[in-house]
Amino acid sequence: MKVTWEAAGATDVGRVRAHNEDAFVIDAQRGVFLVADGMGGHAAGEVASAIATEAVGSALRMAVDAELGPEGFQELLPETFHGAHHSILNYSLAKPETRGMGTTLTALVLFDDGSFRLGHIGDSRCYVLRDGELTQLSRDHTWVQREVDAGRLTDAGARRHRLSHVLTRALGADSLDLPDVYSGTLLPGDVALLCSDGLTGMLTDRMLRRILMRGGDLAERVAELVMGANERGGRDNITAVLVRVLDQE
């Protein structure tokens, strides 16, 4: 099976924040897609997310051009995340006013046989819509998710919890946190969503599914996702990237 795809994305500052610390990359030709959500304030979060998307995005593009296969990306993704982590730390050492900055990062690499590799750290997310079912592929690295996994907190309670924003893993943290790497296959008709928590904090999975199920132009769906998050408060920066797998050639 050989597949093709199309993609669209957008980022928005939201209705509360003064600066947009999110970043995203779409390289549809190479099948490379990234979303990052920076943290640190005073524009430092914006710097961290830009460093991460540039470092990881460049490395993944080069690997695609070198025709590295899916198994090679299984090993490469952690290496690129580690490189971005050290680049953020080195920047902070050179500019002490940015010390403590960090970023989430979710990176999807899609191959023409439909297989993919997904690298992930933090609480940005990757979903897949297939046959009307929306599935979250990534796992949040947050304090509330850890409590949910331990059975001490429900999913609904996690959404409302005052510590829902506290990360347990991120790039640029004092220690070198390991990313999760996922693998799988996307089929014709599947739609992958990469997004920052500015989207998922405002829209439930049911709302996301309803918007994605409407079909049509991807750019319109992205705009609708961003608008929906803003209508429900827009309390954080909002970023969404959609990738739709087309009928096989």
C-alpha cells in the first residue's frame, strides 16, 4: 500500500495571553509534523519552542532525505529530542534571564506506506480519527495524568484540577527527560491531529471529534478548532495541525 496525505495548521495567541509561545512545523512533502508549547514567560517559552522545533525538525528532514526507514526513526527520535534539550539548556546558560524555560514537543513522521513514528514529551497531544472514533495516541506527561493512572483521580477531575498544567516531563528541564516513541499505521481516510493544550484545555474529546467529523477542507477544520477554543475562553495559546491520509495511489 502506498498513501499520500494533505495537511494544514494554525496557531493563535488566544484571548488571555500576551504572547504566543507555541510553535509548529508542517513539511508535508517529507511527512514531518511538529507541535511545541513553550513555557517560561517573558518570551522565554517562545524561544524554547522555536529552538525545539528548529532542531528536531531539521534533523528529521535530513533523515527523511537520507531515506532513513521507520526503524531508524525509532532510535533517531529520542536522539533529536535530547539534542533539542541540550540546545535549550545551552541557550539558557548564555542568557540567564531565560533560565527555567522549557517546552513540550510532539513530532509525527509519516511514511508513504502509511506507517508512522511519533515522538512525544509534555502535554501537547496527538489524536487519530478513524471510522468516526477519536483516539488519543500520546500520553500526557502531567501530574494529573499520573494521578489518573494511579486511580486517585478521574479523567473529569483531572480536567478541572488546579494542577492540571503541571508537567512531569519537558524539554529544557533540569534533568534529561526521555520522550515516548510510538509506532503504528495510518490508513486512507484517517485524520491525525497534533495540538497544544490550549486546544484540549478548552475543547473536550467529544467536541474535537464533532468538528473533525464534519470533513471538508482541512484549513477550515483547523480554523474551526481554533475558533471553538477561543469561544470557550481561549485561556492559553492554541495550536492545531491536521494531517489527512488520502486514498492509496
